[in-house]
Amino acid sequence: MNLRIIDHPAVPYERTRRVAFTFEGRTLHGYEGEPVATALHAAGVRVLSRSFKYHRPRGIGLTCGAPSCPSCQLTIDGQYGVPGCATPLRGGESVRRERAWPSADHDLFGVIDRFSPFIPAGFQFRLFRRSPRLAHLAERVMGLIAGGGREATPDAIARAARPGLGERRSALAVVGAGVAGLAGALAAADAGLEVVLVDQGAGPGGALRAETAPVRTPDGGAAPGFALAAELAARAAAHPAIEVLTGSTALGWYEGGVLPVHTPSGVLTLRPARLLVATGDYDQPLLFPGNDRPGVMLAGAVQRLVNIDHVRPGRRAVVVTRDAYGYAVAAQLRAVGVEVVALVDARGEAEAGSDAAASFPSGVAASGVPHLTGHTVREALGRRRVTGLVVEPGHGGRAVRLDCDVVVVSAERRPAEELLLQRLYHGDITLDSGPGTALPDGVAVAGGAAGVTDPAESLTTGADAGARLARWSPENPALPEISPHPLSPGQAGRPSSSGGTSE
């Protein structure tokens, strides 16, 4: 079975130029612009790296979605620690894996994992606390085993060097170009503000770029999530008052309102008068033995792989879920030819059934997929990759083994609140849920970063925050309360009479 999806039933995709690259002495092929990790996965490479301490195998999708992901860091053209899931393929690269000897597939240091109970976190501090000299020696040895401490080649240093782009002031900086960030940027720009929109992704739209399900719009209609995201992104790109910086990372939020941004061209120092944090949220993994094996993937990473990159995660998948999102991803996997071996839900049949109904209108049973409600995961099987999953009833009973090569996990999500946490330590912000949250003057939070998980509500809160920030001024430091300012196709920046929500 070819992992490349040729005819996607929902999302049109025109493949870019096919290019070649070198992977540990082999010539592989991918498509220009897709993540390097995706090209490797499509070529059958499952182990992308090893964990730095126990040398456990790591693969795509474990904590995928952010350039800080440690599971797919690769050496590309001599530069270490490059995130494969966030680095577009150009063609001609030399790629190899890290933290393994003689290879990531057959790593002799992997034997350390068998002794993990005897070397817990921080063991070296207790073991060598009476001998600083031995402690320093142990640090060097552990650094060597972990794969750190190597110098990049001069060519890699030259390629990685980025010039400073100077300092720029703007009326508003929006960090995160998901649906909340796009809606906020459009609302503020239409109100007359100059906006700089910063996003780590290859293109604006955030998680909604991978959503094929219909999303409610303020005018009472619905549109596929990816189509709505594309329309908002196109409006932002065409707006004369919005500058979109994709592939860029806000490095921090410092005293005096300094916001350094690492762009593909260099580091830009922003000094925005206002700030909208719309950094979204993260999938959270479930805890069970073997949950870090290649083949165990978070639902968001699987959705991006299937609906953006047009690559199947595997052939046979078990979906472990606690929410409606997991059922939606299961239906999308079936639509592209992946066999869903079972749907596993720890909740009772009544609660799980209500979430399943949206994605399986005729019922899960009618689809032929076993629906194991009230079941929890005991362990994932396999060493270098997942070969199966063992689940058991929560009330006691016989365990069930499910043969698969992919385990898709959909659990709770958590806000991406790093910028806010940084200011928390500075002392001018407190992170309390609900209306008690205290933010500095001229700062707002919207969408997933504010704990909003519904896409429709994210759009509305983003537009509302952008409009409120546009009315804020240092002379009037309190952010005004105004009615929601939702956006709908063809109504960018204008209030909707329906008062509905979108996304």
C-alpha cells in the first residue's frame, strides 16, 4: 500500500516538484515544500531519532506540530538539531539521524533503556555528590551518549547564520496565525491599525488548515475548515495594513514590550504597542507503557499528515479517544483508505456514543469498526515501532490485543501559553482561568491560547480581541468591552448581524 494519497476525497492537492535528497547514503525522493520528516515517513522511515537519555526510538507524530518538537530532530546539511516536522524539503539536502550508534534503527546505546529503573532522573547528582571531579566526567560521558556537544561544520554555521533585521515598531503584533489570530488581525487592521502577524507554520490557518469537516459560519452556513482557513489567510495576505511573517517564531516577550522574532531572513526586533497572543493549543498524550514508540501519534499530527501533506500514517490504525475530535479523525482515516481496527474510548457508551454520532451518523457498529467503550490502554507493543495495542475493560475483564501499525491518540488539549508564562515570571501577569486573568495593558489572548477549543468560538474571540485592541490606547488603558465581532466569508472586518460564531 502506497502511503501517498493520490486522490483525496475532500482536500484538493496539487503536488509540487518531485525532488531527490540524500538520507544516510541513500537517495530518496519527496515533494518540494513538504516537511522533511513527512518525506522520510512516506519513504518508510519510521525511526527518526533516539531519546537523549535512554535512547528509545522516536518517530513522527509523537509530539508533532511545533518546531520545538524533540522527536524528529535531524542533521540536515551538517546542521544539528533541525526539526524535521517544520523544515520544508528543497531538494539536494544531506539528511541523517542523531543520537544513535551505529544507526538509529540499530542503536547499541538502546541497551540503556533496559536499565532505566536503575538510572532515574537526576541519578548522577546523588551518585557523584561527593566527588565533583567524577560528576564532571560523568556529565561529559552522558553528553557524548546523548549526542550533544558536537560542533557544527563551518558550512553549516554559515548557512544557519542570520543577520539582524533591526528594530521595528508596530501598532499591533499578533502571535499565531490560526483562525483566532487571523480574525483578530483582520478586525484590528480594518479598524485602522498596522498589524504584524507572526506564525511558525509554512502558511497561515493553523490547525484549521487540516480540518475537512464543515465549520459553522456567522451567517448560519457552514464551510469546510480548510476552505475557511484559506479564505481568512487570503484576506490577511491581501490586506494593505497586515504584514504576514510565516515560518517565523516569537522568541520571547521581554521587558519594555520587546518581541524578537526569528524569521527565515534573520531576527527582527518588534516593539508593538499592542499584543494579541493567539498561539493556539497542543494535543496532550495519554500515559501508558510504550506511548512513545514510533507509530503512536497525536490526532492533530495525523490530521495534518493526511489532509495537508496527503500521506497516510500507516495501514492499520487504532484510534484511542476521549472526545469527538478522535472520532472525526477516525472517519477521515477511513476516507483515505486506512483501516481503522478499533475505536477505543474510556468513557461509557452513552457519552462516547453522542460524540461518535457526528462522525458516524449511521452508528459506529454499522461502519464495521469495533467500538470498545469503557476500555483503557494497557500497553503498546513493539520495540522499534508499534505492532499492536493491548486494551482492557475499566471494570475488569479480559484484555484485548489489537494488531496495528498506528495508534492515534486524541485526549485533552492544553493552551500554548509560553509567552504568557514568560511574563508570569517577570511578575506583571497572572494566569488564572476565567475573568480573573490579569494581563498587561494593551494585551489580549484569544482562541486556543485562552482555553477555547471550539473553532467557531475561536474565530469570534479572535475578532473580538482585535476590535478591542483597536479601541485601546495608552491614555485609556482599560480594554473596552464590545459585542462580538465575528467574521464570515465576504464580510472581513464587518460585524455580522446574525451574532453567530464561526470556525
